[in-house]
Amino acid sequence: MASEKDVAFASVDGLELKLDVYRPAQGVPSTRTAVIFLHGGGWRGGAREAMRLDARALAELGFVGLPAQYRLLGQAPWPAQIHDVKAAIRWTRANAVALGVDAERIVLWGSSAGAHLALLAAGTPDDPRFEGEVGAVGVSSAVAAVIAVHPPTSFHVGAANGRHSTPATSLLGEGADEDATRAASPLSHVGAAFPPTLLLHGTQDRVVHHSASQAMMEALRAAGASVDLHLFHGHTHGFAALPSVRPRIASEAAWFLDRTIIDKARHDAETLEFSMFARRDAEARARSRDTAEAGA
């Protein structure tokens, strides 16, 4: 597997932000899809190196894996972290040809705090409130899909409004207000155009309760966006790094991306061919459409 380490994608305040590039091994068919990996650590710790094994696992399945750095809260206050994620997306799009990927097939994969950043970036493409001026500018920060492993999806000021919510002070500090808190919450940016989303969460997670992913799934479904949720019974925070789990997560993610952004037409055709229920629903929708058009 060809890889490059410590590739600088931006420079800010004298700090070079770096990522690694893991390419598919020779002989492995390329999906022409880039996956940017964002590590966890409560926005205050962690490093991109923690995501290298995940990136390698995806590269073995034909993806280009890019574990990327972002500034921690000890280095710069919010919203520097989302600015850095957007810079990594823009760099990937600007270098799509050199990476051998389709510029419209850039995916985010985040774990914990990194999953929050992934969801927030996915829901705010080209939004000037979150873009910043780090790295390449004039390039879109839109992504095609997002994979979030035990993500914080909303924040609260004061008393919690449910187990799914995270104290705003953990990200925004003691001066957090309602507007900033709402803006930093991925749940605030849900809409029909939200990219296809895969949520993965353990049912025994005591760091981020699994209801955070359930709330995100319900909001995306209500908006008409494409979303899958997989709850892993008995697993705690960080379960995706278990040696027995990582290859299964990689395989599930690859299948999810294949059927949502890489070869959706083939999967849709297969469903119609082999599922009588899907055919029945499609026929009902067609009849309803014909009736509406006849009455127009």
C-alpha cells in the first residue's frame, strides 16, 4: 500500500496542519473516493495518528484514506477546529486529480469529537460562519457522505435537555451562549440536502449516550435525508478501535458508501429486482404520481 506521511495541507499562526495519505494497494480496484478521518479526544486531545489503522483498512478496500490534523482547544479556541476540517476538505478537492479521486466523492469519517466535527462540516457546506480562511480558499467544502462514530450531536447551556446533549462548556468554554451553542450543534443543521449519513454507536457508551445518534437519525429521517444507524449492543465508547471490530466497521462503511454515493443505481436496481416489497412501494408511488398528474 502506497502511503505518504506528514503532508501539509494548510498553515495557520505558524503551525503546519498535516495529514497522511493512504492509497489502495496495487491491484485493488479504486473507488475514486477520498475519506478524511478526524480523531476523537474531547476537542482537547488526540491526534490524527489514532486514525491511521482505520485509513489503512479503507485503503485496502479501494478508498484513499486521509487522517487529518485539526487544532485542539489548547492551541486555538472554537471555531478553529471546524475551520481546519473545512481546510482539509478544500485541500482534498483541490488535489483530487493528484490523489486519484473524484472531487465530488469526498467523505468525512469522525470518531467522538471528530464525529461532531464531521457532522457539523457535512451540514454546513460553504457556510461562511464555519469556513474560516485556513488553507485553500475559493474551493467548495461540500462532502458527499459522512460516517460518525459515537458523535456528540447537540450541546446545551445550563441544565441538560436530555441524555443526548453535551455541555456547551466542553467545546465553547464558560462564556457559551445559546446562539453559539445552537450553531455548534449538528442537529441544528439538519435538512433534506444533508449528505448520506452512517451513525455507529455502542449501547453502553457512558461518554456520549447513544441517544445522541438516535436523535440525529430521527431528525435526518424527518427531513427526508438518507441515514443509517447501527447500535452495537453492549459496546462502550471507543469500541470501533477494537481489533475484532475495526475490519467489520470498515466493511460496513464501504458497503454504505457503495450504495449511497458510488454505485447507487446498481443497488437500487437490485432492490427492485429482488424485493417484492420495494416493487410494490415503487408501483404505489407511480400510481399516486399518475393520479396527481391527471388531476392537475
